[in-house]
Amino acid sequence: MLTPPPLFPLAVAIEAVLYAALSITLALTTPSPPPALLPLTAAAVAATAAQLHGGRRPNSPPPSPPASVTTSAATGAATLLFTPPPGTRRGGPHPADALGLAPAALLPVVVCGVVAPAAGRAAVAVGWYVLVYGAAPPRWRRAWAVEAAAIAAAGVAVAVTAVTASRHGGASGGAGYGSGGGAADAAWAVGTAATVRAVLATWDGSLTLAEAAAVAHAAVGVARRVAGGGPAAVAAVAAAAAASDSASPAGVPLVADAVVTAALMGALLVGAFGIPASAAGGRWWARRRYPPCAPTWPPARGGGSAGSSAGSIGGSGGPGGVAPPWWVVTWYAGLVALAAIPTTWLGCVLGTRNPVGVVMAFLVLPHGHAAMLLYWAAVLAAAVGVAAAASRGWLIGRSKGAPSRAAAAAIDDTAATSGHRRAARVVGRKAYHLLAVALFFPALVATPLLLAAASAVALALFLAIEAVRAAGVPPGGTLTWAMGGLLDDRDAGAVVTTHMTLLVGCVLPLWLRLPPPPRAGVAVVGLAAVGVGDAVAAVVGVRWGLHRWAAGTARSVEGSAAGWAAAFGLCALWVGIHARGGGREGGQWATVADLSRWAAVLGWVSALEAVTGQIDNLMLGAGGVAAALLVELGS
């Protein structure tokens, strides 16, 4: 008898309900919610329900049932319609996680609605496109003309909505996209929808559809931020800030915002052009040097099997073999040329021919910056030893029944050995979360502008490292070997993303230009949810979790409770510091009354962490910021 594999559809359904709750709250509590948000929410929930009702194996066509077994029409239709498109990562415990229809359609709309309301029309149109694209059969996706028409239809819908709103005098969200009105909104919608497809194509197997939609919206947001000429305040007083002192109280925020924008611009260029070009060039020289007819093509690296993960960045760290000198020189020259673009833009915005000097002055001259840099250097030096211990499993003890290291090396891979290795890998990965907290929390209290700029530069460097691994140039092999013990199935695609999403989830609020009133209290939500809550929940769940939320999931009640308590503790510490005036901005917005709202926000984040099949670093950070802004945390 044909039976479906053991799945966890309840988790996908709960995740859809959580995102629907955010979007409904946005629609009911904000004066100018994105148009047609409630119909989009209903469609996302309905599409998720239809997929869960009939879908069995959306990753592949269903096997032919025996003659005595009949497949229902609903099951066949769901399997045909909800097949993940090429380039998507399989996702979590349920195959529906590869699409993540509800988070793909709703999370970008909610974030845009609370951060940049003018982006609401375009975000809703892209949400409809993502729903249709995720539910479409493979034959429709292969028809590029049909897909181009669907993208154009999304732009037309945005333009019609804008014209209708302007006729009724109710423009949604103002003119955040520029003076083009409906035409500009339509252009951004078309660009974002096309970017979703480009992300899936260039970062093959690295992201689910929901994660690709979030990355596409972020990339288009950075492009819009750069195309707007940089920060308006910087453009207005750039000459004065550069001519006087970039370390003065008036110049520091301006320079910090410009550095963040330039660094995000560099990250966008590397991710959109550097990594795909590096991967294509690496595969090209590998085929010329090691033809496919060779018995060991591509050559094994680090003792791996020859030919395994050919051309996969996450699997082998590049095309394999030794890169020819001409390719190494050409690639690094191209990377320098790519880095010159945001540097030149930064100089134009700041009105100086020496943007590097202005940035260096910003790093060391303002009060507290030099001391924070020394603190970061000391913590990173100590983290080298911690990382070595984590990779060898020294940070966790040998649980009862687990074999010793000598016994594990001498026997085959049994269930006990596999479980111990999984626990060591989980604890090793989550040790980097605690490292992020040790690096970010003091800076968040004392030097938030320095943290915003440094973390944006770090994201660009992380993407450059992935480009190194994709191109197969030195030291790509060493980097792959160093990261090998900490990778999991989510890092098996074209790009290793979990360390980058950890950074983004922790510091995302610092990069956003949040609307007034000043909402500095939101800054700690990402660090509490991703840096502390997720790490503690995983470690406690692996070591002491006994009661699973449901069959088929690895999340435990004990882990979720411990994660919520740890995240709430960090928020309470944040409130205590600022209530005494210990923070740079004083204690006007960090009050004890905020603790109840923090508890509610972290409760939503903990519930999402327990059920999501997406990369939790990214989704918890973005969702936590949206939830915090919806309850006006820190206002």
C-alpha cells in the first residue's frame, strides 16, 4: 500500500498562522497598511492548507501507485502544483518548507509595512507573484514568456493600485519610492520579482523560496538606498562633515550611515555578480585543466571522494584542484575593482577624495570606538581557541551511553556515535551565537554606530570569502576545511549562508532607517532572539530535551522554554542598563514597562523557532524586528 513518508505538517501550518497573525496585526493597527494585505494573507494561508492537504513529496513526482490504490484528485493536483522550483533548498522536516508560501509572501510585506510603508504596494504585488510562482506547475515555470508576463502583471497591479489610491486621496505610505509614484512602485515590484528568480538561479540550492524572497527584498532595498544618493542628511551636510571633523557628535551618525550604505552596496555587488562569476570561472578553468574524461575529475580535496559535489561551493568549496596562476591574479584584480565601486560612491557622498581616511577617523577617533576595537580583537583572539574546542567536541561532555573518542574512532558509525557527533556539531555552531553576543552586546550599549558600520563591512567580507571558495583560489581550500566540521544540510547549496544570516539576524535593526519616534529599543530584539534564544534553545534541546513539540520535529519544550528565558534575560539586562542611564542614549525609551511587550515579542519568536523549517537566523531576526515594531517597542 502506498503510504506517505513521516512528515510534520502541523509545524508548517503553525508557521503560516504566526505570519498571518503579524500581517493581520499590521492591517488592523497601522493607519496606512499596505493595500490588499488581508486578501494576500488569506491566500497565503489557503495555499499552505492546500499544499498540506494533498502534497506528499513535492520535491519529486509521486511514484505510480499499485492498481489497487487510487490517488485522489486533490493529492495529484497538490503534488503537481506545489513542486519546488529549481534552485530551492529542500528546507526543514516537511517538504513544504522548500516553498514556505506564507513566510515568502507575508514576511517581506510586514517588514516593509512597519519600516518603509511606501514600499507596501510593491511588496504586496511581489507577495502575490511569489504565491503564484510557488504553486505553479513545472511546465509553467519553464515558459519564460509566461513568467515574464506574470512579473509584468505584478507591476501593472501596483500601478493600478497607486492610481486608484491617488484618485481617492489615500496614497499608501507616502512617496518613499521616489517621485515616480505608481510607475516607480511598479518598477520596483518588477525588479523584486525578477530578483527572486535570479537569487534562486545564482545561489543554487542555498535558499528556500521564502528565504530567497527575503533576500530579494533586502537586495532591492539596498539598491533603492544607493540609488537615492545615499543618506539625505549626509548629502546635505557632507561637505561640512568632511571639512570639519568626522569624529564630532554631528558628523559621526552621518559617516556611520554612509559607511553602512557603502558596505551593503559592496555586499550586494559581491553576492549578485562576484559569486556567480567566480563559480562560473572556477568551473571553466577546472574543465580545461581536468577534463571530464580524466578518472579523478575534479580532484579530491581534503581526503574527500573524487568527483563528489562537483562545482558545488558548499559541498567542496570550489571546483577542486589547484587554480592556475593567471586565474588567481585575474580573480583578485576583479575583486579589487569590484570593491572600488562602493569606495568611490562613499567618497562622492561624503564629498572627499579620501573616503578611506574619513572611515579610519570614524573607527578610532570618536569616544569609545578605539576601546571597543581593542575589546573585539581580544574576544576574537580568545574565540580561536573556542572554535578549535567546538570543532573537536570538547565543549560538551560525553553523555550516558555515548562512546568515547577512542571507541568512536574504532567502531562503525552507530546511532549513539551519530547522535554524539550531531550534538557536538550543534553545540559548536551555537558557540558562534554566544560569540556574537559577546561581540555585539557591549557595542550595542556603548557604540551602536560603530557596530552598525563594522557589521555591514563584515557581511561584505563574508560574501567575499564565499566568492573565494567559489573561484577555487587560495585560501579557498583552507577555508572549506576549517568550516567543514560545522556545516549541516542547510549549507549544502551553492553558498554557505548560515554564518551570514547569523550576522544579519543579530544586527538587522541597526541597518534599518526606522521611522520616528526613535526606536533604539528594537535593536536588542534581534540579538536576543537569534544570538541568545536560538542558541540556548538548541543546546538545551540537544542535551536535556525530553518532550518534543510533536512527532517528526527536533524541537523540544525544554529547549524552547530555556531559549525564551535566556532571551528575556538579555532584554531585562538591556532595560536595567538603560534605566540607570548606562546606555549612550539614556533611559527614556528603555523602561520596565517595556518588559511585558518584550515578553510577548519573544514569545512569538520562540513559537516560530519551534516550528520553522527556514533558516531561523534570518527569519527570527526579521520577524522579531517586525513584531517589536508592531507593539511599538522602544518608542
